[in-house]
Amino acid sequence: MSSLQIKDRLKNIRDKVEQGGRLNLDDGIFLYDPQVSLHAIGELANWKREQISGNVGYYNINTHLNPTNVCVYRCRFCAFRSDLRDPKGYVMSDEQIIARGQEAYDNGCTEMHIVGGLHHKLGYDWYRGILEKLHAAFPQIHLKGWTAVEIEWFEFLTKKSVKDVLSDLREAGLGSMPGGGAEIFHPEVRDQICEHKANATKWIEIHQAAHEIGLKTNCTMLYGHVEQAYHRIDHLLRLRELQDKTGGFQTFIPLAFHPENTKLSHLKKPSALMDLRTVAVSRLMLDNVPHIKAYWIMLGIGTAQAALAYGADDIDGTVRHELIYHDAGATTPEILSVDQIRQLIIEAGREPVERDTVYRRVHRDPDQYTTWSVGEDVLVNV
Ligand code: V47
């Protein structure tokens, strides 16, 4: 394509976005062409982001809990999983799980993000019991737990319908679902990286069922491994289609592949340019998803800060006990203090706003740090 053709095409896309039009598959693939100025795309995505969220940069105070790493699946991108008899395998005891809840409570966390492996021998009640025990002991902490992959596993274990499983988990204390397990939907890629686990249709069916019973969920895309631009845009369009039907996604998190200690360790990690392009393209394609999260653990702090000017309006939380990325070679710290996370948002020229998991503003008295109140929903204009 000549530079004049690129300019014309970009102008056409800018006009569409500014007039509230929708980008299509070809537009998305074009935006991934490295000849198309990253800054021009970023500027447009930033415009869109400011239309939706103004100047705010959202964060929360959260912790991760991965109760077991033992998993029946062998996803090629995963460094966290373990075989049943591998010395690296672990299963947390009830006492350890409750101690994690206590630590979260003592540190003012509003959210526990709970995901793990699909253990060969543990039954559904063990997974359900984790929610039940934590919710009984710390009812004020929102439990964002179990990806669609786990829900499919629970469907298999219990022989109940997806909606019945989700309703039962909600009764036990589930507050919402994280966006993991989506990877890349297209079978040309999915069959190469995680052939056995929930396919695209199942992942979408489970999130749709969650939305229909009133649970909010997040969505993700794992990029920078064996996929091409076409597969990424196809993935985003499938998410956009479900969001048109249900409106149940809160935030999209593009996840950059970390190759260390995985079966794909021969691949290179995506560059910061690719990370920023993916944040920007996601903001432009997913015109109906309120928030785009620049997950600092995975992007690194510098790129996550820059992403706040390339379409992202959220940086995830202070985080503690993250294992999935750190096992795969992430060099980011394991935790940020509230001051650090606020400072990095301020440095990026945004106004830091603490939110809870379902995007309500959190009000805290600095002297009573472990208690908080939630206020109005955050501003969104999608
Ligand atoms: O599904 C696993 C990805 C996901 C690697 O909903 C990897 O708020 C890169 O979904 N390199 C789990 N990615 C994490 C996740 C998530 C994270 C933060 C916030 C939220 C949310 C969700 O991590 C997996 C997979 O796509 N993943 N291994 C790896 N080596």
C-alpha cells in the first residue's frame, strides 16, 4: 500500500470512529499493519477512551488466589500448571486459603481474583467450598472467580447445566467472573495452543449464561504467540457480538504472551509497540465494552503507563501473590503499594480513581483503611 493509500484509509477509519460508526474485520487487520502509524491509531483510541471515561485511570486493591496449580490440561502457553505427581504441584489447605482472605482483609482489598488448575482428583465441592468459606468469613470482599474453562469442568463434574452451576456458585459467594481462558478463539490457533479445553463456542456460551443470570464478567485475548492479525480481529469481533446481545462484559484485558518456562519458549515476547497497538486496536474494535485494562503485571509498568494514553482506562490492582505471569518470566514486582499505583497513574497524566470489581467508586478514610464504602457507578459513555 502506498503512503497515500494508507493515509486515505486511516482518514476513513477516523471518520467512522468519530461519527460513532463501527470498524469491520478489514479495518481491524489494516490497523495491525506495522506501516500504519502507531501514534495515529493511539491518538484515535485515546480520543475514544476519553469519550468513554474522561481523564480517569482506574485501579483497585486486590489479591490473587490460585488454590492449586495441578491441571488436567496441558496448554502450551502455560508455565503455571503442574502434573499430578510433579513436585512443583500444590493444593492449598483451607487454613492457607482463609489466611489469604485475612491478609486481603487486613490490607484493605476489595477483591480476590481466584483461578487455578483443574485438579484430577478434587471434586466440585472443593472449588465451591473455597468461595463459601471465604464469603462467610469476609463477606465484604468481592470474589471474582473461576474462568469459563473451570465452569465447563464443573459442568462435566456435576452434570448440571451451566446456568445451574453458575447460580450455585453465586449462592456460595461468587461475585463475578474473570476473563481468562479465552486465549484466541479461532480454531486454527486454538488447536495449536490449547486443543482440549473449552472451545470458542463454549467460552461464549458460558459468559452469555453468566450475563443472563446477572453476573458481570471480563474478557481477554492472549496475543503475541502463533496467531496473526486476522485471528486477533476475529476474536475481538466475537466478543463484540456477545456484548451487543448481553452488555455483560465490564472490561477487556489484552494479555501479552510471556514465553519463559512454557512449551512455546522458543518464541519471542511481543514488543512494547505490539502491546500498545493491541491496546489501541482493542479500544477501537470493542466500541461497546466500557473499559480496557492495561494489566501492569503483564505489560510492565512503563508500557502500562503509556497504554493509559493509547486506549486503556484501567491498570488493574495493587495485586499480591500473582503466579501465572511470574512463573512465565514476568519481571514486574509482585505487588505495588496504593501510593505507587496512584503515582504511576498520576505520572501518566490521569486522575487515579479507586473502583471496586463492578466499577463503583470506592471511598476510604485514610485512618480506617480496611473499611470502605462504595459510591456511584463510574462514568461510562459507551
Ligand atoms: O487465561 C497464561 C493467560 C490468563 C500465560 O479478568 C498467559 O480482571 C501470557 O485472565 N503468558 C489468566 N499469558 C489471567 C487472566 C486475567 C488477568 C488479569 C485480570 C483478569 C480479569 C484476568 O493468563 C489465561 C491465559 O490467557 N496466560 N499463561 C503466559 N505464559
